[in-house]
Amino acid sequence: MAALFGPRANSLAIVMIVGVLTLAVLFAVAAYLFYRSPYQTAVGYAPEQPVPFSHRHHVGGLGIDCQYCHASAETSDFAGIPATHTCMTCHSREWTNAEMLAPVRQSLAREEPLRWVRVHNLADYVYFSHRAHVNNGVGCESCHGRVDRMPLMVQRKPLTMQWCLECHRNPAPELRPENRITAMGYVPAEEGIAGSELIEHYGTPLDRLTECTTCHR
Amino acid sequence: MSRLAALVMAALGVAIAGCDQPEMRFQPKYSTYDEAARWPDNQAARQPVAGTVARDQRLEPLARTLPVALDRRLLDRGQERYEIFCSPCHAASGYGNGMVVQRGFPAPPSLHSERLRDAPLRHFVDVITEGFGVMYSYRDRVPMEDRWAIAAYLRALQLSQQIPYDTLSAAQHSRLETDTREAP
């Protein structure tokens, strides 16, 4: 009877062990990269909207403050999607025949809300509050990016827990004074207010920012 | 070979799906402005019943004049809210040539006219609440306390355009000439 293991069995075993380990590591790396890729985080997500509303035009071009439309950002968890009435405040007289705005006029006439597609989606187990952020020195730009340069609203930040924690562990570099919250292109270093000063000003509870129940309930 | 590839893909799919908990991510609850098939208008956010009173709503009739203390904080708040909600048309200066007017919206009257300088504070609060001419109501965007703050700030804004140059101090003169804040 021939030997059960031939002369090549040892090398084969080593190749198999190394091969399986390498594959496992490669798989883990690939899975991690996939999990952090735009495919999973939705960075770059810019869905088609009922009206191709341009933040670049309204914010960048006209200089309308974020809160003109997102009026509940400082009082509510939800920043607020403007009612059709808000659009019509100007568009009752501006671009009144524009084909692009037909759904807005229709929404007003039929008293049916426009069905905007939400761009920044968080999992249901995350309890994000706009009020808690904008009243404590975090600017819109920190999470939404340069909205004044977006012809169509697009997600620019990964919105992963890791990304949230980067700021929750060290909020100082992201903080702004009250009157610069909605500003776009704010550079803390240029305005000369140190992050540590702002942390003191807002009374930022550094020890509580990374507790589980701050974001998960 | 293709069977092997399919097998590898399936294994990858199962492994990656295991990282996620869709039932946690999408919980059976309504968030703001969700669709809700159970309601006739398909909206989770309900319209309040006619005559609903908000918990923080004042029940006494609207004050005839400023119901809160006039201080710096109120004026700052008024300025901030004025610049957010009013300046697109009325302009930060109050002369009525704001950005939206420059794009074709009918120009509102200057806030520095004699008629509006003589108007009581309550007039501005009423206009913000009810709208005026082509101006829509801001009832749903500017809460009552902010309307009074804006009205109070308007007085300061009007005053700023009515002070004779000679009555200012030398320090104020130099500030007027060196202040580089843009007038939007």
C-alpha cells in the first residue's frame, strides 16, 4: 500500500495554511473597504428630486440663509423641509411660468406636499438632533459640506459612526461662534477664535459626548 | 469555474449581509414627514385640529406694544432674524432693494419712510404675522417672540438712518469711515 501522504504533502499543507490565512485577511480588508466605500456610505448620493432645486443658486448666488427654509433647525431635532408656501413666498412672483417649477405650483393648487427625496439618511437607531448641534457651535457645513456649491443636493460626508465620533471625541476644531453657524466656507483659523475658547463658551460636555446614550436610546 | 465564482459571490454576499441589521436600521416607526398609508392624506405628520392651542402659546390677546424687556440680547436676536427672513427683499439696510427684489420681485416700501417710522411696533408684528400685499405671512417661520424682536430691531435700524452726522462723536465718525462691513 502506498504511503497515505506523498512527498509533497508537507509543502501542500503549508501552501494551504498560508493560502487560507491570506484569503481570510484579504477578505477582511475587502469587506472593510467595501463597508467604508461610497457604495455603502452613500457619499456622492444625489437622487433625482421632484424639482431640481439648486442650493448653489439660492445659497451661493442669492445669499439666502439656511434657516429661511430650514426654520426649525434651532428648535427641533428635524431641520425642517420647507412647506410649498415657503417656496411660493418668492415664486409667486419669480419664475412664475417656469416649466421646472410646475410641480411647486401644482403642489400649492392641490394642497399636496412635494415629495422631496431625503439625501442624508441615518439609521433609525441614531437619534440625531439639529437643535443640539446648531445651538452648540456645530455649523451646517460640518455635516452637509459646501451646500452653496451644490447644484443638486448631494451627500458629501460618510455619516458613519466612526465619522461622527471623530468630532464627538474632539469637537474643538469644528466649533464656530453663534453668528457663523450657517456660514459657508468658514475657516476657524482665520477668524481667530480658538476651539478651546468656544468649548468653554458653549459649555460643551466633553465627557458625555461619547456616551452610548448620547446618540442611541 | 462559473459555479465556483457564483459560490464565492454567494458566500461574500451572506458574509457582508451579516454585518448589517436591516431590522434595526429600518424600524417600524414614523419619522418626521414619513408617508403613512393609514391616514387619508398619506402623511405621518398630522394637521392640528382647527382651534388647537400650542402648549407654549399665550392665550391673552396680543400685546399692543413690546411685551418683553428691551435689551441688547433682544436687538441682536431681532437683527439675526431680520437678516434671515426679511433682508432677501427688504435688504439688510431696510431700503427695500434686497437680492430677491434685484431679481424681479416687486420692491417693498422703504422701512425708512415717514409712514413706517411713525407706525407702532405692533404694525410690524401684524405684517409679519398676516403678510401684506405680495408679502406672504411668516407666521409659520417666525415665532411670536421673534416677531417682536424683529420689530424692536427695526426701530434701531430706522434710527440708524436718522441720526445727524454732526451729533456723532469723533470715535463714531472714524468707525463709520473705517467699518468695512459690506451692506448686502
